[in-house]
Amino acid sequence: MASARSPQGATGIGGPGAGRTSGSGPVRGAVRSVGRALHLPFTGTAKGIRKATHAHGAGESGLGKLIELHGVNGAGDMMITVALASTVFFSVPTDEARGRVALYLAITMAPFTLLAPVIGPLLDRLPHGRRAAMAGAFLARAFLALLLSGAVVTGGIELYPAALGVLVASKAYGVVRSAVVPRLLPPAFSLVKANSRVTLGGLLATGVAAPIGAGLQALGPRYPLYGAFVLFVTGMFLSFSLPHKVDSAKGEDKALLAADEEHLHGPHLIKEKLRRPGLRTVGTAVTHALAANAALRGLSGFLIFFLAFLLREHPLAGASAAVSLGIVGVSAGAGNALGTAVGATLRTRAPELIIVTVIAVVLGVAVTAAVFFGVILVAILAAFAGFAQALSKLSLDALIQRDVPELVRTSAFARSETLLQMAWVVGGAIGIALPLNGTLGLSVAAAIVAIGWLGTVRGLLGAARQGGRPHARVA
């Protein structure tokens, strides 16, 4: 029986059927290899991103998902920026572009200055719906991106209200995101370190999206907006992937951005259990830091609009307008990223001293750039402005973390972010109104910084000496 089965077995193993099997094996293996090679850039990149964003407990706390969500948000906003900049700014002569940008500011930024103060209080009324609020902001921008895709081709007036809607929805997302971070802190993270990671995620995504958006723009003005639509729809779904504790409002209350002697030393101290704390009860460090940050945010808005027109009309020596704008933009972005990274590494430095120091440095660079206006100094000013804005904002976060009671900390982030966005709008309006004179413009930039620094330096230094806690941390 054994010998009888052996030939059959041999036939079964080595017969015609086996030839087909052995022949198809290498083919299937080759197909799998090709498939793995094609998927590797995507799966490998996705795994690398997930590993980075979920490191050090960020995955367990939910912070990693917020970092990824903020990256999608930054990429989508960059696509919108590329499309609008090409339509409003680059597609027409300088004089006409200035008028169109002024109209853009009048129709979008001016109403935004009225809407911005309302965003924080409105979102305070939605403590149980933060995920839905973020998803709504993404959905609104997805719809408006489609509306803009038609407007950028036809040049219709609907471009301006749609751009205003995108701006408002973007800032609303930013306010809610700031309010969400305290709910997703890993055990070993400070609030500043968490904000630093979220910000870096957004910056990296924006850097990746910029050349992609430019490539899509080369295909046609609609295509960056189609890309934005896809990203915003993705962000809408990712918003609901955040942990449910994001929607919890347990132990929270509203915060008021004010501080005076009456509230600092009044009868509320005796009736502490009866009156809930606000920023009125935490001293002047937070409000002085907020004023200093507003000066830097105003400087940022000013430089964006002023240098955009100045360098288009008067490029840096030996470079085209596009290259000049690129040099300044890269310098500002690199400075911002470096400031964010440095903020995550500082540990035992007083936040007040950091704010005073970085603004003083920016003031010195701005004065030098105004006196000796030139290629290198303009790029250096942009880099230092980006660095100072990032580091001082992280220091403001540290002060809110240190001085504002947990009961009102989330609301404090929402309201402070709204005020900073308003400062950016005011700085941008000043930049678009000035004549295109480099020395004059940078003198105004220095004046903006000087007002913010001189108005807050005494209060911040005093708070550092008297009001700081022994172990205040910036990261």
C-alpha cells in the first residue's frame, strides 16, 4: 500500500498541477513585494507620524490625536492661504494688488475684529460640545473651500464673505483647541510642553502642505481649494476621534481678563468658597504677559502685510520678488519652529523673564533693521520675530498654567487667544496702510514692540520677583 501510494503522492507533488503551483508562487511573491514597496512610503510614514505624536504617554491621554488633528488643520489652512494669496496678491500688478488686499482687509478683517471678542464667550457656552464645535469649524471651512473654488476663477464678490467665514471658523477652531489641551495632558507633561508639541505638529504639516499647495496651484486656482476641502472633511471626522473627556466641563468656569487692586485684595479672599476665581484673582503677571504677547502678535501681522508689498515692489538685493518673500517667510517659519522647540526644553526659568528678554531682543533687532535697512537684517528680524512670538506665547501658557486656577484655566486660554488674534488684525491693518518705505516701516515695527515692552516690563519683572511660585516651569 505504501508503494502504491508513493507514485500517486509523487504525481500529486511533482505532476502537472504542482508545476502550476510552483510557477505561480514566485509571481504571487513578486506581486506582494511590489505591493509592499508601493505601500511602504504611505504606511511607513503613517507609522512614523503615529509613533512621534503618541510618544511619552501622548497616545494614552489623547494628546497624540489632537496633534494629528492640528496638523490636518494647519495643512488645510495653508491650502486656503496659497489659493487666496495667488488670487488676491500675486495675480495683479502691485498697485492693484494693494487695493485688492485693502478691500480684502476691509471686508474680512474689519468684521472679524467685531466677531473675535464674541468667539470666546460663545464657545464658553459649549463646554460639553467641544468635539462638535471643532468638527463644525472643519465642516464650515470645507463648504467654504468649495465656494471659494468658484470665486477664485470668476473673481466674484462672494470671495470676500467666504474668506471671512474661513477666517472666523479657523480662529474658532484655534480657541477651542487651546481650551481642549488641558484636558489631554499626559501625566509627565506640562501644559507648555503639550502646546509646544501641538504647535510643532501644525508647523510641520504646514511646511509639507506649502509646496503641495503650490504644485496644485500650478494646475489651476481651484485645485488647492479642492485639497483644502479633502483635508477639512478629514479633520471633521478626526475631531470625533478625540477622547470623550474633551467634552467634560467638570470643575470649569468662565475667566475674566482683568486684574486690579480691588479684586486682588478685596473681600473675595474671605469669601473664597462663595465666589469662583477668575483672572482677576491671580495677579498682574498674566495680564502683563498677555499685553506683551499682543505686541508681538501685532508685529507679526504688521510684518506679514508690510513686507509682502515692500518686497514685491522693492525686492531684496540680487533677488526676485518671489525669492525675497520666500527668504523672509522661511526665516520667520524657522524662527517660530526654533522658538517652539526651545520652549519645550526650558524647565526652571521664570516665564516673566523669558518674555521680557525675548521682546527686548526683538526690539533691538527691529531698531537695528530700521537704521541699517538691508537684506540680511530683514531676514534676521523675521527670524527673531517668529522666535520671540513662539517662545513668549509658550511662556504666557506657563503663566496661565501656574497662576490661573484650574477652575477657570480652560476659559482663560479661549479668551486670551481671541485677544491675540485681534492684535494680529490691528497690526496687519497698520502694515497695509503705510507707504512702502523700508526704514519707515521697520521704525513703526520697532515702535509696536517698544510700546508692548515698555508697558509691561516693570510689571513682569515685579511679578517675577514677588508673585512667582518657587518652582514655576516653562516646560
